[in-house]
Amino acid sequence: MLARTALRSTRTFASAKNGAFQFAKRSASTQSSGAAAESPLRLNIAAAAATAVAAGSIAWYYHLYGSASAMTPAEEGLHATKYPWVHQQWFKTFDHQALRRGFQVYREVCASCHSLSRVPYRALVGTILTVDEAKALAEENEYDTEPNDQGEIEKRPGKLSDYLPDPYKNDEAARFANNGALPPDLSLIVKARHGGCDYIFSLLTGYPDEPPAGASVGAGLNFNPYFPGTGIAMARVLYDGLVDYEDGTPASTSQMAKDVVEFLNWAAEPEMDDRKRMGMKVLVVTSVLFAMSVWVKRYKWAWLKSRKIVYDPPKESATRH
Amino acid sequence: MVRLFCALSPIVWEHANANRAFSIYILFRKNTAFLGAVFAGAFAFEVAYDNGMDKVWDKINKGRQWKDIRHKYVEAEE
């Protein structure tokens, strides 16, 4: 049945070339005479022609492009390993000690190329830094003032309401400094990348010592199997002992990657702690309410559900009519 | 919370008819008293529930939140 339909549509397509009126005539007369008019010979020719066209177009594609290699693992990037992030559990907050370490890694390593332009200093207060620390950090940078009486824009030290400064003046400057590659803003990077935390952690720790045999790495690029296309402009940056953690945690590559990923997750979802706490309250109260409503329903229906229908046959009477 | 009380009220009402002498069912005789009881109960429950759940939350996340590590950095500066 399916083959029949396919054949018929091929024939329709071929006849459409001859003129629209024929096509219209044909669809108008499909029910009455269409099936009866097709001879087996014409059907066979149509099937052979369609097969030849299909096989020919596949052969042509192979001739042009060599192989049908779309969406290969190299193009997609290796699937990131699933890691058991504690902060991703339903009822767990961020580990704020880790956020503090991650912010240190960002400041000392990532911030030289990557901006974090959606995070103001005030967001760091009470989650990562104390007020005094955040103020001191903000004052290290200069920001533009509002125009003064002469219309001049001056510089002032940063305040808590300022946003973290960008490493480059604009995207063009960033590309120029990085061999044409634009380091993405990291504010929402955990939400913006497929695989989120797992992907970024795998990317940061996944640089091999040298590219595998046969892999082609473009000029100025580095090989990373987790990066879609495998050629990434960013070189490996995290090496053991790169930063000196204030809390004495050994700064291994994976420790730094884990901390900075958790920090970036915080940057993308600063509301997560409160959201999950509210979610827990909602889940608890709604499950109690649901249980109560089930109980009330059973209570109300009890008379109906517990009744017994008995068939009481008419008494057999002794007299027969 | 209002919904909860409304869901319960018919049941309680039946009991109220049975134990008219019992003092708590005075609430269900006058509508103003009933409504007042609902709002007051909702308010009290809200406060108690929030505080209780926050305690549970802090227990689950002991040592992870900023308030657990804050003392390290605030004392160091003073």
C-alpha cells in the first residue's frame, strides 16, 4: 500500500512538469479512474526510474563530498561526563566556601580574558565576600562618572553598585588580542552551554598533552575533544598549584576547575539557594494538602464505595399460573 | 491555608453539631469568628511553618551557606 502511494506520487510529480492543468485534472479524477488506468508496465518503469534517481543522487553526493559525515562526534564534541555535583541536588545550596575559591580562580585566571559583565559587586556581598572586602575590591577599579558641569567625563573609584570590569574595551579589542577569537562572557555560560557544569568542567580539565594522531588542529588553535569542532582558541590554563587558596585547599587542576564551575553556576543562577528553599517549602506543603484531599475524598465517598448491592430474587411462589 | 480550612470545615461542622458544648466550635457559629479564625490561623501557621522549614533547610545545608563561613572573614577584619 505504501509502495503504491509512493509510486503514484512520483508519477504525479513527473506529470506536473507537463502543465498545471494536467495535474489539476489528475487530482480531480483520482477517485474515479486513476487506479484503473495505471498499467503494470508503467508502474514498473516509474519505480525503476525513482530508484535510479535516488541511487544516482547518493552517488553524486559521495562523489562531491567524499563521505556523508555530518554531525560526527568531532563536530559535536565529546559528550561531557556526568559528575555528581552536590549543589545540583534538589535540597542543596551552593557551597559558599567553594564559591569563594571559585571567585578567586576567576579573578586570578579567567578574568584576564573573560568578562563577567552581568555580576555587580553588590551581588558578591553576603554570598562570597563581606561588605568591606567587596568595597575594597570595587575601589581597585576606575569607572566613568556622569558628565560634570563642563561636560567632561572623569574617573572615579568603583562602588558596590558597579559591575565587574571587562578585560577589553569592546569585542573588537578582545578579538584583536586573542588571535581573532572572542572569549565569551561568562555570566551565563553555565546556562548557555549544552551540558552546563559538566561540559565546562570537562573542557577545562580535558586538554590532552598533545593532540591524538591524525587530528588536524588549525593554526593558533588547541585540541580539546569536548569542544565542538575540537579546535579551541583557549589553551589549557589550569595547572596544579596555579592559585594559592586562602583556605589552604590544595589547588589541583580539577579542584580549581570544580570551584570555578560552581562559581560560574552561581553567576548564572544567583537565586538558586532561595529558589530551592522555597521549592522545598512548596513541595512539603502541597504534598500534605494532597494527602489531606485524598483523605477527604475517601471520607466523602465512603458511603458509596462501601455499599453492597445484593440481588434479592423474587420469592418462588408455590402456585403456578 | 484558607483552602485548607475550607476543605476541613464541613467535616468539623458535622462534629460541631455533635458537640455543641465544646468550646472550640464556637468559632464555627458566627461567620466573622470563623473568618477571623481562618486568617489568624493562616498567619500563625505561615510564620511557624516558615521558621520551621528554614531550620530544616539550614540543617540540610550545614556548613555550605554563607552564614556558616561568614565568621571566618568578618572576625579576621575586626
